[in-house]
Amino acid sequence: MTTGQPLKGWKVLVPRGGTFGNDAAEAVRARGAFPITAPLINFASPAPEDADLLAEALVRLEGGAYDWLAVTSATAVDVMHSMNVRVPEGTLIAAAGETTASSLAASGYRVDFVPTHDNSAKGLLVEWPEIQRRMPKVNVLWLHSEASKPALARGMSRRGHGVESVVAYRSVGVPAPESIQHDILNSRIRAILVTSGSVAEQLIKQFHHIPEDIILGAIGPRTAKDGRALGLRIDVVARHRSVGSLLDGLAWVAGGEVMPETAMIDLRTLAAWDDDALISKEDVPASDEARPDTGQHDLR
């Protein structure tokens, strides 16, 4: 790979705000590139009845009532950070995906488990050793979006574990500023960081045409798969599910080389290890984040 700063002078779109977006922008800046921060997704408060349940669950969490906290989106991390949630040392944290794990770390939370082969709720069910059959019962708090399907909770419950499923937020799409739309249309941005399936969805919805000379880089194989399923072109896939690895991939391209992708294992192979993991594709969303609802109000 080319040494030095092959990304020097590039304008790179960072489509997330919050702690994760700030850290991503710093990483871009450290490579000599110019980060353009324009959040395409954000979160809104859950319905009043869900907000009450969330507040009660967080009190129990901070009191040490749960063995595990399951977090299946970076947006849930934003909610935790905005509410100054403290996770006690005795409670372990499972993250479903590459963006979620990176966001947890950036917000000062540890990460104790991330699926290796499929970064999704389905991957958690298949690979999480502590929730398989014949393991000692654990109590799990799952923070998720209003639109999440209950398959993760069902899968854990079938194994005999205690699961409290709590709505933490509603996702909303954020329209890109006209200046960003103009820059993309005229190829004034050199690369876009695709950091989740929800970001990919917003890119498809908000930009009818992304010029071929703008490089679209996915933060991991799960995000790449979700983006391509939506019809989004993906040019680079991070090998190690982090912003740093994604920028490495862009640097390979800038140097005229191609970075090998990290292959995703077929979940049917993994599912054969555990018959409880044979859950239909329709029952487990590829991303925990809800469909955008631009009529709702943002928390921040």
C-alpha cells in the first residue's frame, strides 16, 4: 500500500453526528483529508409509555440487575451517551455490529462480545456463547428502536434466559444540506463513509445519483451487504470493522491498489451449529435501526 498520506486533500463525507461522528472526523483529519460532517440519521424520543419503561430499566441497569446489556445499533449508544447511562462493572456488553462496537468504545463503554461472522441481531443469536442452550441462565437488557422485531428476545427466551426488551428511541432521517447535495452531484466529495445500513438507506433515498468517481466505503461486510441489497454501490469494505480500517481501504484505492474484502460466512452454515438459530430472514432485521420518520422531532 502507498505510504505517506495518500488521502491528503480528499474531502470525505462523515454521515453520522455525536461522539462516533466526531471521532470519525478526527480520524479522517489525521489522514490529511478534510472531513465533511453531515448526519443523515438521528434519533428521537420514544413514545411516552416507552420512555417511562426505558427510565425504569436504566435505573435497574445502573443498580446491577442485569448480567448483560445487548446493544444492536450505534443509535442506541447515542441514546445511552445522551442520558449519561452508567453500566456497572458486573454487567457485560454485547454489540451486534461494527458501527455499534465502535460507537460504544468512542463513548467510553467497553465491549465484551461482538459476532465474528455476521454483525446483526441474527449473528448475536448464533454466536453469543452465553445465551446458548444448557448455559447458566443470564438476565439481559436489550435496548432497541421502536421498529425492531422481537426475534432477538424470542431467541434468547427459547434458550431459557431472562430478557427485558425496551424501546430506547425512534430513528429519523436527516435531510442533507443543499451544499452537501451540490457537492455530491458535482463530485466535490471524494469519498463517503457508509457506517450502517440506515446510512446506506438514506444515501439511496436522498441522492438519486452518486457519481462513479465518488468512492463509497462500508465499515464492514454486514454494512456492505445491507447497502448492496438496497442497490447502493459499495467500492471498499473495511477489513476490521472500524473507521481506521475503512480509511486504510480508501488509502489502498488512493494508491491505485485494491484492498481484499473480509468475506462473510454463510449464516446457514453457522445456523447448523444451533437449531434454535434457524430464524427466518423476515423475522430478524439486518439493521436494528428504524425506518426514517422525518416528521418527528430530534432530541438534540
